[in-house]
Amino acid sequence: MTLDEVARYAESLPQVKRKGTESRPAWYVDNRLVVRMQDPNTVVIRVPLSRRESLLETYPDCFGVPPRMEAHHKVEAYLDRAQPRALFTAIDLAWEMQRR
């Protein structure tokens, strides 16, 4: 997966807007984070804690939770290993969670 593919998918969802900076773009719905670039190979996706373990178990090569994120509603997705279905599922979860 590429960041451009992530961007196209995120921007295809209703009310999602690109924000952040050129070097660290992010996508929000109602000013609430959906997905953000962490580094050239990693994006951070906001997901409900109740669904995070399921994502990690189903797609162990795609997602991770570093210690600094354990208490947060977030996962890291590794673009060089990510399956489109896995990333799109996580982005959908974030979008649903962040809509008001």
C-alpha cells in the first residue's frame, strides 16, 4: 500500500478532509482524527479499543501498537506489509467512531 492509496480511500469517505502538513498529512472527520502519516512507511489509525485486538489478531503483519499507544484508541499500520482490505477496514472503523 502507498500513502496515496490511503489518502484516496480516506478522502472518499463522507466529510473526511485532509489536514496536517505537507510532510505529515492527516485526515479528519468533524475535526476528529481518522488517519495520519507517522513516517513514510507508517500511518496511525484511530480505532475503537473494543475492535483493536481483533484487527491485531486478524492482520498481525499489518498492524501494531507500540507501548506509547497502548492506552489510546490507535494502531500503527505498516504500509509495506499492509493488505488493502486490512487498512480500509481500520479506516472505516475510525471513520465510524469519529462521526458525530
